[in-house]
Amino acid sequence: MNRELLPRLMYAKKWQHVTMFILLTLNGCVDVVSKNLLPQRCVPLEKGTLVLTFYVLLLLLVLHVQDSAGVELQVHSLLILVVLLLMLALTVQLWVPDTLQLSVIETFLFQMMGSWLVQAGFILYKPVTGYPGQDDDIIDIMFVTTFFCWHVMINALCLLEIYGVSSFWHRCYRPSWKLTGSREAPCYTSTVGPLYKLLWEVDQSESGRLSTSSWVLNVWAQILVRAEDNNCCDQVF
């Protein structure tokens, strides 16, 4: 509290930073508890906590730029854009969690958020050139957007490279794993297939009306069992 003139709260931005750190820390604690301490991992709890964290984080960031201008305002506005898109992607994932496209978008946006936070620290507090950006200079504000676009391209290339290397590794080494697994696969010996079950149900429902149905059923069952065994053994060898 500052009591020199009027009692008022101080260091509002510092308290907002602390609140953001506490939110992210609590989200990490929920992940650890869900993955390691609960009897069964609760993925909806993890996703819900993450979405709630980013809702509050977006609210704090919007209020964080009320007294900002120039370079600082541009840096935080671009960060707010990334957090907003990430919040929307995470919200949609609550209803469609197993969508590959959303997972890729989420990964890319997390990359953007992390790299841009590092860049923002250098722009605002420790410029590489040694000269802080001028809020009244439109050139400095334009270069902030240019740096952000560079981050978009670099993160997209990194994600594409990781996907390419993983795909190459999967194509080169996965066939040998499949071949090894097929050599050790046991032959299927079950005598109750889906068609056999269907014929058996028909025979049970119509028992007493067809005198030769049992004999026909037994013949078909033997044929189907031998066909399944032969196909299984052909696949193994």
C-alpha cells in the first residue's frame, strides 16, 4: 500500500504476473496428480483445468495492457492473439478430443506462445541492440510485427521438420517391426466365428420346423472353421 498521498494498491502488473504464474503452476500440479497419483488418469480433468487456466490468463492479459502504449502494447496484443486462438482450440477439444488437426494446431500455438514470450522479454527488458524501442516510432512497432511473423514461419518449419523426421522413421523401421511381430503371431484356432454364431442362432430359433437344419449347420460350421484356420496360417507364414 502507498500511504504517502492516498491509500492505494501498488504494483498491479507485478501482481498480475504472479497470478499468471500461480495459474500455470496449479495446472501443472493437476497434471501431475492425474497422471501419477490417481488410480486412473483423468484426461477430462486435465483438459478442463487447462481450458480454465487460459480463460483466466486471457482476461488478465486483456487488462494487463490498459496503460501500455507503443512497442509494449504491440507485443502484448500479439501475445493476446495467440492466447485467444489457443483458448478456442482447447475449448473445441473438450468436445472432439481425438482430432489430429486440433492437436497439431494446439502444438503450434503452444510453440508460438513460448517463443514469443522469450522474444518479448528481449524486446521489452533486454534489447539485443542495447537501445530500447521508441513508443512514438512507427518503425519499431512495425518491426515487432515482423519479428512475430518470423516466429510463425520458424515454428511452422520446426513442426514440419519434426513431422517429416517422425514420418521417415516410421516408414523405414515400422515394416521390420510388423514382420517380426507376424512371425511370432499364434494361429487363430477359435471354432466360433461370426457366421457360425449367426447360423447357430437361426437354427435355435427355427428348431422343430426344419429337420435337416442341424445337419446343414454342422457342415457349414466345419467349412467355415477350416477356411478361417487356413487364412490365418497363410497370413502368419
